[in-house]
Amino acid sequence: GCDRYTNAETHRIVVDSKHTLPAYESGDGKGAGPRYCPSLFSKVERFPEREAHIVWLEPEGLDSDWVYPNGISSAFPPDVQLRLVRSMVGLEGATILKPAYDVEYDYVDPTCLRRTLEVSTVEGLFLAGQIIGTTGYEEAAALGLVAGANAALAARGEAPLLLRREEAYTGV
């Protein structure tokens, strides 16, 4: 891959197009958005002193001429996305094969879970991963195993799998 950078024109398009964003993304709503993968709008808004933000152009595969522009995630409509991409040096003639989309994150307060990862107020509903605030892939997968095992054990009427802190790093 290679690097490109946003610039003053890119940032002007971002600011001028704020009204096209969903309420949670533009700050007018209550959603905070993902912490580790901020959108281009979030970067421009949080760091107005920055003249540029890096965009990594990542090939989609060895046998593909598709390129993923990592670093400019957004919920802007496709026409705004195209203007943003084309505002960067070297991308003036770019086309967008698949427009970006956005996801609003929410979570269930993990303190409402039993040790089995079952929701205390909804019998038979077991949760794991991002929905309970986990950010790491490995931790989310491990919690999924614990929640899944306990869901299966509950369905069979068997004793739950309960892990103690001195035994495990997950599900405790």
C-alpha cells in the first residue's frame, strides 16, 4: 500500500457536510461512536489544529485492483464520500466501488449479567463480546465460548460453567 493525506479541502468538505451525517455521528445525538476507529468527521472535529490525517491505501488482495482507503471511515452519503476521496492528492480520478457505511455501537451494562453471562432479567439470554463492552477480539471470543457453553448447559438443565478469578482470565 501507500499513504495519502487529507488536506484543507478534505476538511472543508467534512465540515460543510456535517448536516448529512446521522445524529449520533455528528454529535447532535447521544451515540459516542467507536473509540478505537474514529471516523474522519470525528478526527476533523477533535483535532482542528491538524492540517492533515493519514490515509493508508491498502490493496484488497493479490488478484484485485481494489484499494481500501483506511483512515477515512464515515457515514457520509456516497456523493460526499466521492468528493472527500477525490480531494486528496493522487486520488483526483478515483472511483468508489463500494461506499462506506456506518454502525452505531451500543452495549448492555455488564453488571446486569449473572456469572454465567446470562442477562439477570431475561432468562435464557446469554451475552458476550462487544455488546457487553469487550473491545479485544480474543477476549470477545473467549467470552463467547463461556456464554455459549452456559447457554447449552442451561438448555440441557445442567449445572453452569462458573470460572473463578484464580482459574481463568475470562468470564470472571
